[in-house]
Amino acid sequence: MNRRPALLAAAALTAAAALSLSACGGSDGDSKDNEKIAGADQGAEKKESPSPKASDDGIDRPEIKLPKDVDNVFEGAKTGDPKKDAVLADNERWLDALIEATVVVDAKDHPALKFYGSGDALLSAADYIQGFRKKDSSFIGSIRYYDRQVTFLKDGVAAVSYCQDGTKTYPKDLKSGKVNRSIPESEADYGFYNTRVRKNAKGVWQTESVTYVKEAVKKCM
């Protein structure tokens, strides 16, 4: 059984990276997977994602809602640099949108995912989500993101790196509704990711690629 989100994400993102020349389960990487993100019925009660709050930048942003038993926790949201903070805020929204599309399976569509992601990032997201769908599984709990760094490149492009801790999440079988809390913590519960983001015409820092860096995972533990 899939341990936690970090392990499945690593498998999906590694597969996507190979396909773009740049766990368990996942699709064959066909771009049609981007249209399969909304899945079957779960019916979990939802709540508004706590972070980040609505912005005052004039951008009409789609609403993101997560179930009450799922939470993304972001550390280091304020760097003191408004430009970096804006990048991190949209990185948070991308991750919230990804988790929403993964665990809220009774929705017909998840507009926030395509609003905050593009290209290879959407491909890896489809693999990630379909990995859960194919096993009729989901998860509950809290995912922590920390050691978040922004590096500006050129032409409206930046790199965002971060650690992910999934030790406080637990697999859930969608058919039975049972949650498995008995699996012990392991290195597979952690992940280190490098993402490439680009500022689009709307002023949104869209995530366009995500790379799982296995060699750097230990720094996150």
C-alpha cells in the first residue's frame, strides 16, 4: 500500500521528468491525464485552504478548498523580500491546488490546478493523482513544507526548492473509508523538490516543472 503522499509524489515526478527529458502507480504519462484529474465520489466535508489568504493584487483567483482532515502547512512564507514572497505565495497555492485535486474527488473540475500549473507540472500532477485513483485511495493528515528557497533566474523565471514532510499523513481506503495509522515513519516520508516557475500574463507565478531530488532527501530529515 502507498505509504504517504511523499512516496507517491516521488514516483510520479520521477516518471514525468524522464518523459520530458529534463510511489507507485501513476499513468502512462499521456497528456490526456490532465483531463482525468477530477475523479470518483468521496464526499468529504471541505474547508477553505488556510494558506495563503486572498491576495490584494487584483488577480481573480479560483477558490481552493481542502477537507477538514487534510492540511498543508507552509513554513517561511515571509522572507522580507516582496518579490520572493509573491513567488512563495503562488507556490503554496499550487501545492494546495494539487492536494485539493487529489483528495477532493467528487468535484467535476479543479480549476486552480491549471491556474497555478502548466506544462510538465500538470503532467506530473496527473500521474500523482491517477496513482491514488487507480488504487481507490486517498489520505488524511498534515503535510509540512519547509526550507523553502527562491532563486530568480531570467525572463520572468524563478526556481523554488523545498522540503516536504509527510509523516503526519495516513493512507485512506476510499471504498471502506478506513485509515491506516499503523505504518511506521521512514525516509520515504520525506522529499526534496526543485520547481521551475514562470510569471504569466496575469501576474501569476505558474509552476511549470517539478523535480524530485532523491540525493537531497536526507537534508530534509
